[in-house]
Amino acid sequence: MSTQAKAILLTGNQAVAWGARLARPKVVPVYPITPQTPVLEQLTAFAAEGTFDAEIVTPESEHSVMSACIPASLVGTRVFTATASQGLLLMHELLHYASGARAPIVMVNVNRTVASPWAFWPDQTDSLSQRDTGWIQYYVEDAQEALDSVLQAFRVAEQVLLPTMVNLDAFYVSHALEPVQVPEQALVDGYLPPFNPPHRFDTDKVESWGNVATQDMYYRHRQGLAEAMARVPALAAQADHEWAQLTGRSFGVIERYRCDGARTAIVTMGSMCGTVRDAVDAMREAGVTVGLVKVRLFRPLPVAALRAALVGFDDIIVLDRNYSPGHGGVLHQELRSALYGSAVAPRIHGLLAGVGGVNVSPAKVAEFVNQALQGEAQIESQWVR
Amino acid sequence: MIPIAQANEEPMLCSGHAACPGCIDALSARHILTAMGPDAMAVIPPSCMAIIAGPQPFSSLRIPVYQPTLESAAAAATGLRRALDAQGKHGTQVIVLAGDGGTYDIGFQCLSSAAERNEDFIYFCLDNEGYMNTGAQKSSSTPHFARTGSTPAGKTSRKKNLTEIMAAHRVPYVATASAGHLPDLLCKIEKAKGMRGTRIITLIIPCMDGWGVADDAGLMTARYAVESGAFPLYEIEDGHRYTLNHTTKTRPVSDYLGLQRRYRNMSTADMETLQAEIDDGWATLQERVANSERKQHA
């Protein structure tokens, strides 16, 4: 464990900026959007005070941000950016482009409702609707995990050459102040070696990217992407393990909290996990044997780890702070798919809880669990509040 | 400056590429690439030039090429430039080879943004006045009355003046050029190479198929475009210093239109309207050049 680390009071956004600073990216294109803006402002403040040495580019849109990120990464420089909500959606075409180009960009997304109508509340539909774009996706619970995950994300992204998104909930994480351990630069430098990809744009090597491909070549590129994705769960677990050895902090790719002896598991992502921890503690005290299973790595979905984490439960309560119109909660769909064919399948109750930023208190979580357990598991996700 | 003889020999654009016979896009790119030399990287958004660049795993260019999305060439060039700067490779030139659709239309927003930041690259717009790669539909660069797949009765609005718009960003260098006037083109590339910041050169590219021009008439058509004043050759430095490079207007526009099928069956009235528009544009340009010279001598 590092004895050098200092604890300072940071918001989630500031913690992200610290993580980015410690990762030493060389190119940072970025565009402001609520509630991500403090990340941009903290990074430009670091640069102005001389503690952050990166080419910061401020184009006219998130679309141009991601357009600049991709070739910068393909030149062989480390690239960081951050966005939220509409900004992420504007990038959509380029998100596919980045993974196809195998550009290990790390981007933080602050999960915010998508318009219309306009709203600025925590809701994960923005990033979950990008699940098929070929990006690794993490969902984090608090400011400390946000900082640590930015560094772990670079570690994993550059090993498999896949872009990686670290998602944190609007305001609950992005703007809440918490004591955060900021690791020493030397510790991070040891953890995150300089980015040195084998293929890059170089006038001596004259390699190109993007030229049209035949059906066969396109197929092979997609297979390559699949092989890289398949390596991620183990590498993410290893990156987390090595981080724990250096700092004493570990999050896992899937975390089980107080699951011993539990018949019921609550499964969720992001800041809702903090709420559920309190709810689990309270329910345990009241004699209800329930635990939390936190999904931290959502893409690739660590199916084997999920099945192992969820084996033995009678009931699974999924809390989705997102909504896919026509199908319900995204995590609900994903878990049913992941558990299909299990020898002993648990009942899966999908609850649309906290959509649009509606507050979900620990007491509400307990209420949702009690209600769900009284009835059969419904095929459709259920609206609860 | 690279002598013209050498420009014809150095194979920075390899033979065997996929351009149509007689293509002025490929010819122009060959001259540009030779003039730029090997210490350069190209950004080529979807366009005829992207097809000419060849399918994987081949490339017809002897420099690294990044092919971005259609609307993002200037933003991609920005990322490439900044990453090279971060590596200390300040001498490597970043160039863009984009079509008019990727420049005047869908890529215009990010081009304006890059110009406002004065990003350090040379942007070549290979302007064939329409979406020729998709079979000739109109862009905002298509001239008045030209027939395209999306304007079968002739375009009802005028060509956007990209050169003036980019000059209004006060970038160090904006110019028009043509492979039909090769010494002037090579001079302009050499001049642009010696500057830093956003430099934009728009080349008129007669398109055999899209304009309905004979395979061997591309260069003549390019020359007529300049000689009729439809595509004047000029440059604007720092947003206000004008230089007219081909100082005379020696042909009626009908000479130029007569080489192309896209103006077929044009009425006399429309022809007169177009001639008046070109005369007016030429007069305006003369005034700007004169004003600019007066200021410099004052």
C-alpha cells in the first residue's frame, strides 16, 4: 500500500480530472456539457498552472472531439476525453469508428437523461444505448472509484486496443464531494506504462487506416474485435487486482456485497449501488437475507463471472436507472440473457427504478424488494417509485 | 519549388489506382503529393479520392493515410496534428484531401471550427462541384443551372463561395488552384508549405462522368473554367491581402459550358443570367484586389 497517497475532498468530476492528469494523456479534445463541464475546467486549470502537459483541443462539438480523438490515438499518443448525455449521443457514429479503428481512447461519461424533453438528472440510458458500439464500459459508484477506474481503464484499453468508457451518475457522483485518496504520480507511472502500440501512423512505416475492406476482411476485423473483447474480463480483473496491491483498493468486475446466505440478490450499477448497500444493511438487521451484486464492468458483459456471482439465489431484483422503450430495463434484459440456460435459474424481477433521476432511497429499495418477492417475476420490467 | 519535370516522375501516388480514365482528381492529387513529399500524412474522408486511395491492404499513396468519417476531415486533421506535435514531430505536414461535399456541406462545421483555432494543416478541397462518388448529385458547391441527379432541371441556387468564407476566418492562406495551371498550383503548394496554421486550397476538378466531359478534355475544361472567370485563380492571405493569379477573363462562359453535358439544353436567358453572375463576381474580385493593393501601398 502506498503511504504517500493523500486524501483530499473532491467531487466525482474533480476525481476524474485527477485520474486523467495522473494518466498523462498527450491529447485531450473536450467540449463542455452539463454535468461534465467541471472535468473540462479542472483539466484546463491543471494545464494553466503547469501540472498537466497535454494538447487540449476545444472544438465546436462533441462530434469533432471524438473525430480528433481517434487519429490522435492512432498516432500512438494517449488520449482522454469526457462527455455526457447528448454529447455522447452526438458522438455515436464515431464511437463505432473508434472501436473499429482499435483506438484505446478513455472517455468519461457522466450519465444524464437524454432529451427530449430537456432534463439534467441521473439516468444511464445515454451510455447503455451505446452498448453495441464496441466500447468497454465501466459503471462506478463514487468519486474514489471514478479516479481509480480512469487509471484501470487506460491499463485495460491499451492492452486490448479498445476504447473504454467510464460512466458515473450525474450529480450523485459527478458533483458530490467526498474524501478521495489521490495516488502519487510515481505509483501511477509504475502501474500505467507509456502507450507504445505496435501499429501507428508514422511517416517511416507508412501504415494507413480506414481504406475500404472486402467482405472477408471486414469479417476478420470484426472477429479481431471480438477476440479483444473476450480478453477484457480477465484483464480488467487483473488490472483491479494489481491496483489493489498498490493502493489497497479493489472493486472487482462484479462485486458481491453481503451475499453470504442470501436467497435474494439486488443487482444494479453506478451510484444506486451505494444506496442498495445501505438498504441491504438495514434489511439484514431486520432479518431479511438479501445481498447486493454490483455490475461494474458492463461491456463486455462478464457472463461467466455474473453466472458465478448469481448462482444459488432464488430471486434477483434488478434495479434499472434507464429505460429502453419497447423492452424495459437494459440490465434486466442483459441478466436474463446471461442467465438463460443456467441449471438452476433464479427468478428475475426487473424494476424500472429511478428512471429520469427519480430519487430512490434505501427505504424505497427495501419496499421494492418486499413487493417483488410477494408476487411472481413478471416478464416485462415494472415501473416502480 | 519542385520542377514540373520532377512532379511528373516521383510516384507519391502509385499507378494502378481506381480513378476513372482521364480523372483530374487523381492528376491533381499526384501533383499535390509529389509537392508535399514524404514527410506528410493525409486525411482523406469518403470521396472519389478515398476510392483512388485503394482497398485494404493496399494504398496508392506513399504516405500514411487516415480515412475519417465524411463530416469530420478537419477535426480528424486536428487530432492528427496535435498528436504529432505532442510527439515533437512538428515538421511533418498534415494534409487533407477532401471533396466538395465533405468540405462545403457536411464537413463545413468542423472546418470552420478548425480554421477559427488556426489548426496547423493544409486542407485541399478537390472541388468537382457535386457528389460525384455517389453518381453526381448536387452539393452547395454545384453551380447555378447545373444538372445533377438531385437537380435534374438544373440547380436553382448559386455556388457557395468557400474561399471568401474561409478568408473571413482570417486564416493565413486561402487560395484557388487548378491542375490546368500547373506552375501556379505548384507555387501555391510551396507557399502554403512555408506557412503554419490553417491553409486552404480549393482546386477545380472537372469530372468526366459527373459533368459529362470527354475523357481527354479534363484539363481543357479546367483551363476554360479559369479563362471564363467561372473559377478565378486567386489567393487571400491573412483574410485581407488579395492576389489575382490569372488576371484576364478571355472567354464567354458559353465556351466553358459547351464542353459539359451538365448544362445541356440551357435556355439563352439562363445562359445570360449565368454570364451576368460571373461578370459580377469577376468585377467584385477586381475591386477586392484593387482595395487590397491600395491598402498595402498606403
